[in-house]
Amino acid sequence: MSAISRLLDGSGRLAQIPSRPSRKLELARHIANEFSFGQSYTEQEINEVLMGFHDDYISLRRMMIELGQLARAKNGSMYWRVLGGE
């Protein structure tokens, strides 16, 4: 059983956002697969995907950006997937 499968319930939702940095990164990489490279997304589009994983989509969005899986325009109008850092 992978670490991700232990974090998600049967419907693919998180019981809680992990606190361990390594688990956060693994989760962020997993969620990043929901987004395509080379495509821009609005904040609402990002939120809709993240809501499928956890009700606290704001924390997930922040985590995705902090862990280098998503980037956003300075004005917050657009987001896009990036090659994630460690």
C-alpha cells in the first residue's frame, strides 16, 4: 500500500492534510497529476479540483504553490502546473 493510498479514503478524499513534509510533497505530486502542463487555470478551476480532495482547498492550493507543483500570476488570476521542486 502506497503512502498516498493510506492518506485517501475510498472515494479519494483526504481525512486530513498531512503534517509530515515528505507526505505533503508526495500528496502535492499526486494532486498535480490532475493538472496538465502548458495549460492555464483560473483560481476557481483549481479550487474545484482541490475540493475533490479536501474541504480545505485553500490550504491545499497554498501547499501546491509552496511545494513547487503549481505557480500563479502575481495578481492571482491564473495558475499553471510546473515541474515540482523538492
